Amino acid sequence: MEKVRIGFVGAGFMGLLARLGRRIAERYRIPKIYETREELCAETSTDAVVEFTSDDIHAPVAIDGMNAGKHVCLEKPMAPNLPDARTMEDTADRNGVKLMIGYMKRSGHRIGQINNR
């Protein structure tokens, strides 16, 4: 089975990756940390991008990644407006890449309710 090489854009869970990026990279032997998304998009050894950014920049970050030929996974909402969402979908189709919208912690609320009983 071929490995998928993934790059991450954004700070993630309350800035965790931003604060601990280098330590996480060392611990998990992550070979490269990029200062900008443009650097990551230019990297030919990355197949996909997981985006942890604020809602208002989902579209430009995802579009940059897809235009670079990378598959993109991002958190909901997909985009702040319908035109951006349609542009993202068109960009994925045009570049032959996948665009996936993740629903983070989809069941976490129910689990918390069960555990509190």
C-alpha cells in the first residue's frame, strides 16, 4: 500500500500546532515545517493538505492547494458563502483532486452526555 504524504496548514486545535510545531515534528519525525502555505503547495513530495484555518480563509487556502494538484481536507463550514464554495468545487474538478469537508467532533457531544450520566 502506497503512503499518502500529508501537509497541514493552520494552527489546529486552539493553536496547538503553532505552539508545538517543532516539538511535534521532532517527536513524529516530520521532515519539514513550512512557514507559508505557498511553500507547502510548491512542495512536490506532498499529496494532500489538511487545512485547520479560520472559516474566512478556507477557500483561498484550499484553492491554492488544489491548484497545486493536492487533495484537500478542511473543517466545516466549507466556505463563508456559496460563490466561494462553488469555486472550490470547480477547482477540485478542474484539477482532478478530492475536496473533503470534515465534521470534527461530530459525536463528541453525545459521548459527553453519556459520560455525565
